[in-house]
Amino acid sequence: MKRIAAIFLFYTAFSHGADVCSDIRNSDQVYLCSESKKNEADKYLNKQYSDLLTKINSEYVNDDALKNEFVTNIKTSQRDWVKFRDSNCQLYSFQIDSNSPAHQTSLNECIARMSESRGKELAAFSNDI
């Protein structure tokens, strides 16, 4: 029931344009804020990844073999990184009861932090091409 209420609050806050991370007064709001941060970091990461693939496709337009090899390496690296991120964040949240909202909040915060960092890494890599 708490999860349903939290989801309702989450969507209500966004439908009114409110910043769910401002004026936090209870643990449900902490969870909603962590979920929002995770979602924003994932959007940023996905954009940087997409931008990198687009840049590779445009920069290597005259060498399909090299372009395909580069794209394959980037995709493999990203899949491996996501596995590492998820495993690493489980480690950070290991001592928190997995059935508690605090566990998911901890996971969300870790995923947000690592995804933002990876997004910056991909953006820098893209600039170096």
C-alpha cells in the first residue's frame, strides 16, 4: 500500500511540475527524490551514449569496418558497465534490509551517482573523437 501511495505521490508531483527533492519532510519523499535523481541520471546517461554512437557513425562514415568495430566495442563496454554498476550498487546497499524503502533509496542514490559519472565519461570520450 505504501508503494502505491509513493507512486501516486511521485506522479502527482511531476504532473504539477513540482520538484520532488525540495522541501522533503518524510521518508516517502526521500524515496521519491532518489527515484527522480535516478531517472534523471539515466536520461543523461542514455543521451550521452546515444550522442556518442551518433558521433562515431558520422566520424567513421567512410570506414564501415572500423565504425562497426568501434560501435561493437562501445556497446559491449556499456553493457558490462551497467552490470558493474548494478552489482556495485547492490554491494553498497547490502546491509540494508532488502524489503525496506531505505534499500531502494540507497540503490537509487548509487545508480544516480554512478550513471551521472558514466555519462560525463562518455561525453568526454565523445569530445576526444
